[in-house]
Amino acid sequence: MSYWNKLAPLFLLLFSASLYADPLQKTFSDWQVTCNNQNYCVARNFPGDNNLVMTIRRHAGSDDRPLLSIDYGNRYTGELKGAPLKDNLLLDGQRLKLDLKHWEVRPHHLTTTHAISIDEFLMQVMEADNIQLLYRPGAVISLEGMKAALLLMDDVQGRINGMSAWVRRGERGAYDVPPEPAIPLIAAPRRPPLALTREETTGLIDYGTWRINTDECSLDPQRRVVSVAPLSDEKALLLVSCEMGAYNVIDLAFEVTRTLPYVAKGVTLTLPFLPPGRTEKQLDLVNAEYDVSRGQLLTYSKGRGIGDCGLATRWQYTGREFVLAEYVEESTCDAWHGSDDWPRLWTSKKMPPEPTTSVEMTP
């Protein structure tokens, strides 16, 4: 019997208590590793502003679908000049010999999803110091911290002392690993709410501008921006800009009745996990936008102006509250990732609508 099958009752008990895996994002010397609530992990070297980066990805469970890539250049640099990577990489100053039979080979991008090829490559480079581009010595992949990052990935995914481990390999079968944690299912309203009438919009904006309590806002009332959107047929979402920085605006959010007399309730966003490097689960609404068609509240906080680091979230309105649907964060500001490719710490899936039943009348 499988090792994990023997432990299944205990595992299910522990799983029901914790529901989902705790996301993490950590750095080890020159490597960063991120694992989400399904124990899907991504590790890469930094800084990426020398334009040469290795990325290693792996899913939890026996269907691990690993991926390893080496890239020279990114969305900020575009295509760079220079000879192909496959002939111009050095490992600790010596020519890096690559068996590229199962790799996708492009001039400045090498990628493989072939598990054996990834194992062979990692064994070749695991104890080395760096990978360097021959014709540009400043383009370096530091390997300091890679082994610790991969060990953490193995630990999170329950692979240590098993044949599928990348670092601390043992005799336990490759399929004796915990399954991928369940993905959170979120129920969304069946249909978008009725659009706000002109009278409703005017009344709510006037209410948000002059009468709602925003005493804690540092932004001058005349500079505040008030926006309103329908949450349901009875309630609206009111967003009031409260504090402003160079490229971030912090908003306050209120759930307000659509008709007089207006009744407002503050909206707070509480994460289901403690984010890396933070001491509380409550999240500020930064650069908030509301997508009425999907019933989703979006936040986007830049770490600096070019948008290569920061965090972004997506919250689904269920008809009663906002529930976290997605959380992505890049804590390393090194001009490698755009916001569309920041590491994902939390993911979810929309719950399928309940089937409608009809009753057939028989004569």
C-alpha cells in the first residue's frame, strides 16, 4: 500500500483543519521561491536586471509538470543582440555542455518540460557557483541559494526522501507524494446587477463626496475622487480616494444602499493567509477598480514606478461579501517581471452554477 494511502485518514483530518496550503515567498541568497495555496512553486535567480535568468517551476502531487527555462532578455529589454545561448553559456568559467534533445531551443530562450532532462541539468549545476554568458560577463545566473530554494520546494510538496525530490532524494516511490491541495471554489452572483440610474449615480456620488465619514483621509476633500458601481439590485459600491503617493492611491470602500435614506457600511478586505513580510491580514485598497460585469474588485499596488514589483489582488463579490480570488506579488524589484507575470500566491476557481430543475406536468 502506498505510503500516502496509509496516512490518508490522518492527512484528510489535517487538511480539513487547514483547508488550503499556506502560500509563501522567500529568498535564499540570490534565489527567490514562491509557492501558492496549491503548493505550486516557482523559483528564480535575481537580480534579473542583468538580463539572464533561470526559472524553475513545479506543481504539487505526482503529476508535477516541471518546467525549467533560461532566458536572456525580457519584456523590459525586448530582444537583445548576441549569439545563441546554447553555444555561449559557461559553468564556473568552463563551457556548459547541454544535451538539448528534449529542449525547446531559441536563440535567447532555452526551455524544457522533460523531467529527466531537468534532473540531469540540475545535477550538473547544483554544486556550481554560477552560469555566465560568454560574450557578456555581466550577465550571470548566480547559483548561490538555488539548492536551498529547491529544497524548500521539495519540502512544501512532500518530496523529501523520495525519488521525485530534486535535492534530498531517497528511496520512497516517485508517486508517494501528497496530492495537490484542493482549489478554493467561489460562488459568484448568477447575473450582473441592474445598472445604476442617473439619479442613483448622482445621489450616491453626492453622498460620498460630502456626507460619508472620511475623517481619517489625508487627501484634501477637493482632490478626492468618488466613484460608484452597482453591487446588487439593492446595494452599491462606493470608492473614495483617501491617500495619494507618487503612483499609488489608497481608497476607502463602502457598501451603500441604492435608495434614500442611504445606509453605508465600510468594506474591509481580509486575506485568508498572512502575506510574506507582513504582520496583519487586512489589505489596503490600492488603485482599486470594480468590474461590474464579473462582480470583482481589483487592487494593484506598485513597488516602484516601472511596475516591476508590487502586489495585485482580485476579490469576488458573492452577494454578501468580497472573497479573495487571486493574489500575486513580486517582492524583488529587479526589472524582470511585469505585473502580468508576478508570482501567484493564491488562486481559486469559480463554482459552477447549480443546475436548474424543471418539473414536468403530466396530464
